[in-house]
Amino acid sequence: MIKKYTCQNGVRVVLENIPTVRSVAIGVWIGTGSRNENPQNNGISHFLEHMFFKGTKTRSAREIAESFDSIGGQVNAFTSKEYTCYYAKVLDTHADFALEILSDMFFHSTFDEEELKKEKKVVYEEIKMYEDTPDDIVHDLLSKAVYETHPLGYPILGSEETLDTFTGETLKNYMHEMYTPENVVISIAGNVTEPFIKEVEKYFGSYQAGTSTQTENIPIFHSNRITRKKETEQAHLCLGFEGLKVGHEDIYSLIILNNVLGGSMSSRLFQEVREQRGLAYSVFSYHSSYQDSGILTIYGGTGAKQLDLLFETIQETLEKFKKEGLTEKELSNCKEQLKGSLMLSLESTNSRMSRNGKNELLLKRHRSLDEIVEQIDQVTKESVDRLANSTFTDQYSVSLISPVGELPNSLKS
């Protein structure tokens, strides 16, 4: 059972008691990411996440790390396009201790100048490492092709140029504007009971911050082609089709469509591209949902000379899907697979904490397991077939990284 509570300052708390485990996962979720940035401060959400681990008024960076190591706990963080999360997983007996340290990082990070300089070097290396993985960068290029100048097209890491401009003052100002109480959710899952909410309120329930001046900026899906020349062994290709936003009524039909298309080893793309034709080691599809838009992405990596053939095979697979639709066996298998993976994922306190945090932050609602299973069961062959025909149109974006850096003729139109 999920308990929801709103502190007097607007911070939301969601707590799921799981008495059968001995761990507790605590996540501090903030509704800001790279989509809330601009060309001048791109990368600040991610850099701020790094700096939270670099020391507070009472703890050095080393002491923060040692605090969790000494109790056998884990602490980490991540930044996405729409949210940032700092989280810890500890034994239930250490839940209070973990909460206190997370709040210390949140409220009392010093953003020391020396630490800033060192951490900028770390993020520079992270950017360079990312640049060395073309099968990662090609997905960022696709976002840029789809969203053009909209912040959803920005890279989460930012650039060396933007990082250079960040100071302790810049970070504090960004926090003041974006880390507002109504933009924060504290999600807890594990062997912890309802009175723990009062502990959360003690730390997070009374702080104040600025008022966000951000205006709603709804993205438009564009059909573009972006290429980059890079000395790689393979050509890395992404196709992006317009998807669905978070919480859309057809989202489970789309999840099943994606699974059948390229979401598993038995999927059509994997079987046709890899198993039947041996064109790629890695080929898959996935769907990214945002608050007001989505992208269904198909990725394949192959030798530069086989790029035309890879694209043609993908196109043939999509056309066949549109023409013949889903089989009853695919629909049945996929529903069971989805339900199975959902049940298995909920065996971890971390995944429950993440699910509840995201749901509260983005949707402000929580569906029970039975409700989700019912929605999956309601997906029909007709709803998936209809979605395939409305999704796989000629209005799609392409990104490519290859040794030649040029699209084959079949992709230029």
C-alpha cells in the first residue's frame, strides 16, 4: 500500500511499506533535467548532481562515501532529460542515518571552488568517454534531429564550453529556481512504516526556494537527417518515429508494439536483421516517453557497405508489420512477458522506490499492480495494428555515425 503525504511547503512524500524485506530505498526526486536548461547552461542539472557528492558544511566528499560504506549501504544519483534523482539503499536499521545524509547533501553542499575545478575535469572525461562510444552518441544526435532547438534535443552532459562557465553561484541560483518544494518528491520503499514520513518532513518539510519562471515549451516532432563522420569500424544508424507521452491511454499498446518489433531476442527486427541475414550484432528498438511527447527509436550497427541493406531490411520489417499486423501468438506472448517483467522488477526496493517516485513526479498518480495487469490485458490486436500504421509513416528522423559520414541514397529522401 502506498501512502502519500504533502508537507506544508509542498514537498510530496510517497512511502511503500514492504515488511518482507530488510532494506530501505530512499530517493530524492527533482523535476528538472536537461529539458529545463538553455544553450548557456546546458549540462548544469547533471553537473549539480555530481557536486552534491563533493562535500557539505560538515562532511567532506570522502566522509560522504565512507558514511555509506561503513553501513554496507549504496548511494548514487542520475540525471535524465526531465528529472534528477539522488538515492540510497541501506538496511532498515540505517534508514534514519541515510535520510540525514541525503538531506545534508541536498541542503548543505558547499560547491567549493577547488572541488568544482576537480569535478569539471571528471565530467570532461565523462564527455570524452561518451564521444568514444558512437553507439551512444548516435541516440543524442537523433534527439537533436527530432527536437531541433527544443531543450529535449540537448545532451544531458552538456559540453566543455558550458561546463567552463559554471561556478558555485551558478549552481546555487539554478537550485533556487528549480529545486523548489513543489518540484520535489521523496520516495521511500522497504521495511519502514508510516511514522518515517514525519522524519522526512523534519528535514524537507519547511524549506523555501524561488518560484520557477519556466514557461511551458511543448516540443514539435521534426523529420530531419543528421550525420557525423567518425573513424569507426561500424556505421551506427538510428531511426526515430513519433511516439506517445507519459501516461497516454495507448501506452501499453505501444509497449507491446515496441516489444514485438525490437524489444527482445524473439522480436521481428532481431530475428530478421541478425538471425536471418546476419547484418548486425546489435539491433533493437525502444520507446522514450516525456511529459508531452515521445520517440520510438530503432537502432542498428553494421559495416558501412551494408548500411543500405540494413535500412532496407528495417523498412521491409515495418511495412510487413503494417500490412499483416500482429499475430495472436505475439500478442499473447508479449502480454505474459510484460506482466512477468513487471512482477520481477517489483521484487527490488530500489525499483519500487523509482517507480513510485517517477509516477508521483510525472503523473501524480499510482496504479496498483492489478490495474496495470488489467490495462495490459485490455490491449488488442486491433489497437496495436492501428498504432503501427499511425506510427511508421515517412515522417521520421535519422541519425548516422559512420566512417564516410554520408547517408546512403535510400535514406536521403
